[in-house]
Amino acid sequence: MRLRLVVFAVILAFSSPALAGLTAVTTFGSNPGALGMYEYIPTGLPAGRPLVVVLHGCTQSASAMLNTGWNALADQYQFAVLYPEQQTANNPVRCFNWAGEYGDTANLVRGMGENQSIMSMIDTEISTHAVDPHKIYVVGFSAGAAMAVVMMSTWPDKFAAGAVMSGLPYRCATTVNGAYSCQNPGVTKTAAQWGDLARSGDSGFTGPWPRMQIWEGTADTTVAPANETELVKQWTNVHGTDQTADETESIGSAATRSAYKSGSTIVVEAYSITGMNHAVSIGAEGASACPAVAGSYFDDRHVCSTLRAGRFFGVVPAGGGSGSGSGSGSGSGSDGNPYVAIVSPSSGDTVSGQLTVVVAAGDDVGVTDVDLSIDGASAGTDAAAPYQFAWDAGAAGKGTHTLVATAHDAAGHSATAMSIVTVADGSGSSGGSEQPGGASDLPGCSLNAGRDARGLAPIVMAFVIAIRIGRRRRSIRVSR
């Protein structure tokens, strides 16, 4: 029987707001955690694209996380977004049960409780929308962040990376009293102790482990800032590296970024946001617009966690300048030209049959349209993101073919990107198609969140009343 929390406060009537822009999925396999499932799938999403799993905090529903702007990025860069939702029957304030339920630790054990429900949703996304099973990412806020850490610890073979905003180490708490202490002031352990706890989530797993990005406000009174240090200990140890940062960066006066490497790969990245309380950091950074918007638990600190998490995952091109990536792209908002890159197919891919050419483009003043040419002949113009073009590769004939995308902005500037692909055979368009997954690390971008992404849902405000959970029989204090 599910254990319920006793709440000492004025509680909202937790009827979910309309989940505008999201699609409810009612059947998705085993659901022992009794969670709800919502998804956002861009129109015409090709096979082999990434999936981002977004987990809300307490007093929130899936729709509150629309503020993050992941749907806008999904439209522009072509990936799927999954929104699991906690139910009031499991937790009256909609917290994911990251510390178990009154001593029952089933949720923390691989293949049980809420972690199994979320994994069933992911498997459904893979089977239904043909997302790339090697490009699954998870991001969460507060209780959702703590649950993201649970997912990465119990299913490390399924996730490439994760990002946690005001999160907590795996198995920081499994009891009521432990949950109190874990949140604030925090629990201190050695790196090896934390690492052993994370490894216990899937004791047979030998790696490679998911990469971890960590966010915390220096003024957070709900999840103490010390938890960021403990998360760094846990996940650097998991990756077999130390707690001495290999890169440090000051982001103006707003934040400090620290990066920890294993070899040449950043495996842990930590952001400390100056003066921020319990919230998700959002805001434009210079010429780069942020797709997230302000609301309860979303704080404009001029550091865009959504955009930086997307870049860390590789679902959004690395910011700041031009480069070649997996199909050469050019331009950036900083030089007056738009950014453009051919996302799929990437240079070097082998293709066949009917497929969709996907182009990413952005600019501070707005992209007006994108043209595509194949072997010098026009393949059409698309004036709305996501920029997509149908191509019968079979009819094009066996051999190499050159795709050139040209983006035009409202100021009259343009930039081009090129991808050279090989058609496997010239047997025509009647056969099945092979749609490559596309690039995961493309050159710089400058987003304009307010422009023409198709299907972008209206932003839904998060709940504004803070709930304090008191301890009584069968009660637990968990992070919002």
C-alpha cells in the first residue's frame, strides 16, 4: 500500500493545470510507481534523435517544466522530450520519492517503484518514436533533480548524461530523519563512500558512467549549497577522477563554473549561482537568448541552465563561434551572421531511400528562411523551424552528394553549412529509408527563443505557494 504524507500547511488543490503542448501517454508498460507520462514530439521528428527526460519539483506538475524551454530547443534541434509526472496519491505535494517512502526503499532499487515507471516511459519513447537509445539524457529540479540522480545511479547503462538543479546525492537519505538532514544542512561523506553508494545502484555495471552537470544557488535554504560539493565528490569518484577542478570559469558576477575531467572528457561540471535561492537559473547571456522564462522557481540570473545543459548533453550545438562539427556550419550571432548547421544527415553518413534533411539555424534578429541545395540544385526553402527538407536519396543515385544549407536573417545576412554524404545504392525510393541520428556536437549557436518554433506550447506558470511538510506518522520532508 502506498504511504501518504501528512502535510502541515495550507495546501493547494493539486488538480493539474492544462498540459498545453504536451501529449498524455496512458499506456507505457510496467508502472509500479503509478506515475503519469507526457511527451513533446516535434512535428516530423526523424528516427535516431535524442531524448531529454525532464523531472519536476515538489508542488509542481509536468506543465510547470514548460518554463524551462526544452520544447523550443526540441523544435529547433530535433529531439524528443519526456515529462514524467508525480501523482498526489503517491505524494500529496507531488514530490518524486527520492528517499523512498517512509523507510521503504523500493524507489531506489533498480527496476522497482518510480525508477521502473520512468524507465518504462523511456522504453516507450524508444519503441514509438525511434529515439536513439544511446542518447538518453535526464534533467530535474529539486526533488526531480534528486530523482534524476536516482535514475543515473540505478540505470547508468541507459543514460549518457544528466543535469541536476538543486539536487542531492544518491542514497543521501533513506529515512525520515535522514531526509531532513540531507536537505539542510547536508550530509558529509568521503568521495569513496559516496561513490560506493552510487555504484550500489547497479552493482554489476562497469561503465562508462553518465556524465553529470550540477547546479546550485549559494543562497538556497531548501537544499543546502553543501550538497553540490557532495555531488561533485560522488560523481568524480564514480568516474575515477579527483575533486580538483581541471577548468574554472567566472561567468561575470553571476556564477562560477568548475569542470572535472577524465582524460580529455569533462565528466562532471558544477555551477554555483551567486545569491540564488531554491530555483532554476535562467536568463540571456550576452547575445545568446535563453529559451526558458521566469516563474515560480525560475530565477533570471543571466545564466541559462537549459541552454548550458543542452550543450553539455550535445543536443544543442556548443555555443560561441563557428566550427565544423559533424557537418560544417558557420556564423554566430556575435559576428552578425546567423548560425546554421546540417543536423542530419551528418557529413560522412551513408544514406538510402526517402529521408528528411534537418537543418538547425538561429540568429539574434531572427532567421527568415533556410534554403537547401543538393549537388547545386535547389531542394527547397523552409521559413519556419524546425527546418526540414524531404530528399529521395535513392533517386539521387549511388555515390557522394553535397548538401548545402543557407540561412538568411532579418538583417539581410546569411551563412552556409555543408554536409557530404554517400548514397548506398541507386535503386529508387520505394525501399525503406535509413535516417541517420545526426550530430551531437555542432558548432556555436545563438538562440532566439521568441521566434518561429512550430508547436511551441504556451508557458505554464509553476505553483507559487511553498509547502512545508511536517513530520508525523508516515510523513517525510522532501525537497521541493
